[in-house]
Amino acid sequence: MPSLSLFSLAYLLSLLLFHSQTDLPAIWHTLNQVSGGPTVPLIACWALALTLLAKQGGICHSRTQQAICLLAAFACAQTTAGIQAAAHQQQQVPLNCNKQSMESEFRLVEKTFRDKGAQTWLIEHTPFDVQKTSKCLKPDARLQLFVENADLYREVTPSQQFRAALRIKPPKGTLQLEGFDVHRHWFANRIAGTAQLKGGIQFIPTPASWSPLIWMEQLRLHIANWIIDTLQGHPEQALVLAMVVGDQGLISPEDRDMFNTTGIAHLVAISGLHITLFAMLAGKLASNLWRRSSSLCLRVPATLAGSLFGLLFAILYGLVAGWGVPAQRTVFMLFALCVGQLRGGLQSSWDTFFLALFLTLAFDSWAVLDAGFMLSFGAVATLIFVTQGHVYFIKPRHEFVANAIKAQYAVTVGLILPCAILFNQQSLVSPVANALSIPWMSFVSTPLALLGGLFQHTWAIQLAADSLQVQRKWLGVLNELSWAALPVHNQPLWINTVVALGCLVLLLPPGLVSRWIGLALVAMLAWPAPRPAENDFWMTLMDVGQGTAIAIQTHRHLLIYDAGPAFNDRSNSARRVLLPWLAAHGYKKPDVFMLSHDDADHSGGAPLMLLKAPPVTFISSVVSTHPLNQQARLQKSKVHDCHHMTGWIWDGVRFDPIPINADQHAPSKLLAKNNQSCVLKISTATHSVLLTGDIEAISEMQLLTTHGAHLLQSRVLVAPHHGSKTSSTEPFLEAVQPEIALIQAGWQNQFGHPHLQVITRFNSMDIDVYNTAQNGAMKWHFQYKEATPSVTLAAETRRRYWHTHENSAKAP
């Protein structure tokens, strides 16, 4: 077996094993201190990989050699990743430094653009006096700084040093039971915490840098600023910026949804296809010029010179583009091709692939967890497999058309499973969209965008933006089709294994295995999502920070209670949490969406929820003329007031809205929106749950007076008002008699929820307390035949070594 292939696969598997750890062994911290960083072991790994490629034709001739190769790869991956992880972990902002203010010196590393003139800066702590630095922030630690009015600091460029007062926070975010993990993102990008400016910044004279990487970052920012100014007000400004410098921060959520639905997301930012195309063109031009000199050709063959020049062009393009995983994969693939030429044709396509795979992983140990890694290398591996397997599905006269169709078919089939796992959908219009967009963007939009961006030609950048407007027309038509994307919910491992086998069958040469078998195996993606049994129900409290969003599942129905906060279009709980949850669990829309009341941390995501997943019935406490009720009616949803409706039964589970009766003469505090929250009791013969919204003491007493303790009594209580000291009074708790109290609150939120008095009260009554601030999202299973409910906590099931902060956050 080829030694490099074996080495790279072992390296990959070793990294996957390393990243599955819940805690980081102490040995890596020791080695990090002794070695001074991962540079030495990393160089050793690179040297070993290239030696294996060159030695004995790159073949392991015995089992002993194969075993040595496997052990060497395993050790290399563990050592480099372990030392890097220890270094990252050591620099993280401690939990007890949350919201601490400090003044020190910093260096700008990178700027990315955001809406409304805002920017996100990546800064590095560079204190003048290391001995006097704060314990909260170590030297060289990197922070993600949000700058609201970035125009005031336009002259700040990468490598510029400045002094500023910052309010810092540790890397502590929300955690769901599935989906994107922001903690991993921060850790992989060496982000030690986040920060906000407390006042202005004071510039520090900074000597000119001689680092090519800093020059490149300054060039990226210069190009980005020019594009922003030149295309001010143009609808394709964000897309042009992403194509040229790889900054996707201005792309709207709606456009992202369109790109994912039509299957062209890989073309939106810097695409490996574009880099390869232009590297080939640059290499061809250099090769033709090289041939004009016989002396140069005698020293270096023109073909090799062209390849090296193309590689150099790809590296420069990749650096300007931000050096993402697709750019890395392409550059390393071109480097591997150059290595193959130096080896005199002794290198197969798989050798090239595995060398690029190893170099990508060696450069970034966390790339294996990135969605772009799976998609990029999955597509290339599929194309190599089909090409080397000589799978000819059609043989028209024009071989170019045949190869294009074959490649599109292969990539579509090869990425069925990754797209299902990563995006919970499979684009059905992707072949058509890619057939139109790939040549259009490759030969029209991207060349114009690069010409305009790199050389600052206004006419070129305007034409590039206008060409993307033309593309938007056919993408819009495809996106509007009701069947444009097939939703795919999360499947268990055995289903995904069967689907992967089906995809392999569809890629095999014809005649080996019937393609109908492959189609049948792939169709297993439609296997029904798990649901509660009759008379059972599941309740998921999603981690939306300081807010409420709850899903109640019965055998055939779904109720969503509240939609969490929405600080802006991008930070919207419906978009980030609720809608992905629906897709992951196989729901198109809820049967009932109940909004407890119109408060920002409960109703922020409601408009988007009503638009994207309009419920059969919308229940709330808002007035009939409220915009949310009007929007629900436009979406053909039935509208009800939770204080004027009777209960219902779904699949053996009873739902009882408990009204807070208050007429117009009631105290104004009782009529406030918090105290008019929808209260809902969910019960079976064995279990009961009480959802209370943001009711306070006056509403609790009103409920007791009006309905008595018997109706309120529940085994599980979702604590009123996130555990506020104005709620969860002793008489109310004595009436409900809960065994478990559940709290949805943001970690160390500004309101002090849950209040220490309330936690003490729960503890004194032997009530078990679970808080999303410590546990992340929680899924409770209430089974009719089981006396005690079971729970799945995100902080336990998704716990990894980069969740150090998540697991150590203690409740007050």
C-alpha cells in the first residue's frame, strides 16, 4: 500500500480521535512548556511525510513498515494537536474575568466587515510591560473585538498597535444538542475571548513591518475598503467582497439561504475551482514565456516552471482570499502536483490527494472539523474515484460535455451524505444551478472581480457586480421552486452508513451492482425521525441565552413555546436555533406556536418563525390587532388568545392553557405584559409540566386564587421569569409542588437571573434545579410507563476539551 496514503489516513483518524476527547490530558500542557510550541514536532511530521513519499517509490513493502507508518502518523497527529490545544487553552480568558474592564496595548491582526458600518476586529494582546499585565489576559492572547462605528478607525491597519480600554468576556456561548458549536470555532481560531471598546483608542507609533503575511493582510484590507466604497449601495457588494477577499460578513442571511438551497454556496467565497483555473492560466502563460529561452529550459523544464509559477499565483490568491480551507486544499493540491512532476511521474492522483490532505491537516489540526474540509475533500475524492475508475455514464461525440455531466453527477452523489449531515437538506436544483453558475462565475464574474479588486479598475468591479445581478435572476427562479431542496432530518449512524454504501454503489462502474440497489439505499435518508410513543411527550429547552424557546413533541404533533431573542437579523434565535432544530428533527412547521407574551427575549424570533414555518395555530397573549397576529393571519394560521381558550388532547397528552383572569379594573401591574404571559400545563397520567412565561408574584397569586392548587400542581416547573426574585414565591411553589425546576437564562446575565433567593428557596424545598446557562440545551423524556423523566444535557453529550468554560460555569 502507498505509504503516504496510509500515513495521511492514520493522521486523519488520529485527529478525529483526539478531537473526541472530553478533557485535555495534562501531558500536553507539560510538552507545550518544554517544547515552546508545536513548531518542532510539526516540521518533523512534514519531513517524515515527504520522506515516506520519496522512499522506495512511496510503497510500504511489509507489514512492519505499514505498522511503523501508522504509529508514526498517530504520534505526529496527537503530538502537534495536543501541544497546539494546550497553548490555546492556556491563553483563554478565565471565567472569573467575565465583563472585567482593563486597559492595555494591542495589535490589530485582521478586520472583517459587518452591517451598518460595523466591523469585527481580531486583535492580539501586546503589552509593553509583560510583568504588569492582568491575570485576565495573557500576552499574545487573541480577542474578537466588535467595533460599532468602524469609520472612526479606518486608518487602523493590520500590525498597527494601539492602547485601549476593553471590556472582556471569556469564550462562553450557547450550546445546542446538535448543530454549530461556537466554542469549537473560537478554540480552533485561537480566539481567547471577546471584547467591547470602552471609549476610544490611542495610537502607538508602529515601525514598518517586513513580514509578507502582514503586507498581504494590509493589501486585503485595502482592497476590501476600495470595494466597499466603489460598490456602495450596489446589491451585489457583499458577494463581490466575498469573492475577492473571502470576507462573507456582509452577505445577508436570506442570500445565504438561497445559496444553500440552490447548492452554489461553494462558489460564493473563494472557490478551489476558481483558484485552480487561474493558477492553470497563469502557469500556461509562464510556461509559454519560459520556452522562449533555451538557457532557462536547460535549467528547468518549461512545464515544471509553469507549474511552479501557477503554484505561486495560487498561494498569493489564497492569501488575499483569507486562506480558508478550500484555498488551503487547492494550494496544497497544486503543490502536490509539483511534487509529482519532480518525482518524474511516479505519483498517482491519490498520492496527490493524500499529500494535500496531510498538508491541510498539518497546517490546521482543527480543519478536519470544518464543513468546508468535508465538502472540499469529499468532492475531490469523488472525482478521482470516478476518473480513475473510468465510469462513463454517457458517451456522446463531444467528450467535454460528457466529462462535465459525469463530474456533476459524481459530485452531486458524493456530497449527498455530507450535505444531509451538515445542512439537513439536499438541493434538487443544484445540478442546474451549478451548470449555469460555474461557467458564468469562472469565466465572467470572478475574472472581472479579481481584475477590478486587485488593480482597482472601477469599470471591472462594476461589471462583476452587474454580472452577479444577472446570475441572481436564475438563482431566484430556482430558489422559489417549492421542491428546490429536499429537507433531510438527522439520522442515526447505521442509516448514514447505509446511505454512504448506496452512494458508493451509484459511483461504481455499471454492471457491478444494480443502480436500483444504490437508489434504494440512498432513499434510507427518508427513514422517519424518532418520535415519542403514544401517551408520551418530549420537551426540549433550547439554549438561547437570556430568553425562552421550548419544543414539546408528542407522537404526531409539535408545539413551540416562545421563540427566543433577536438582537438583529443575523443574531435571531429563530434563524440560529429554532428553524435548524425543526429541520434536524423532520418538521416543516409546528402544529401550535404559543407566544407567552410580547417581550424581546421571548418574541424576538417570532416574526421570522411565522414567516419561515407558519404554524397551523398561533396562540398568544397579545391583542388581536398586534402585528404578530396580523402576520399569522396572512400566513393562514388560526389565531387564538391563550386566556380565552379551552384545553386539548394530542396523542394521549393533555394541554391546558390556564388563564390569568383580569378585567379592565384589575391593578395595572397585573395587566402588564409579563404578568399576562400564557401559562400552559402539559400532563399525562404519570407526568406534568407547567410553563409559566414571565409571570411574577401578583400573577402567581391570581392563579392560586382563581384556579386553586390542584390545577397548578406539576412535577416539573419551568421557573417563572427565568428565576427572577419577583417570581417563584413560596405559596406558589407549595401549590405547584414541583420536583424539578428548569431555568432558561443567560450565563451571568445583566438581570441576575436566577436570583440567589430563588435558588435557595428551590433547594430548601428539595427541588432539583437545571439551568441552560450551565447545562446548555436540555431534552426531557416523559414516558408514560416510567415514573421518573430522563434528560439529555448538551453539556454532557457534546462535551469536548474546548468546552472547559462551559463545563466549569457554576450556577449562583
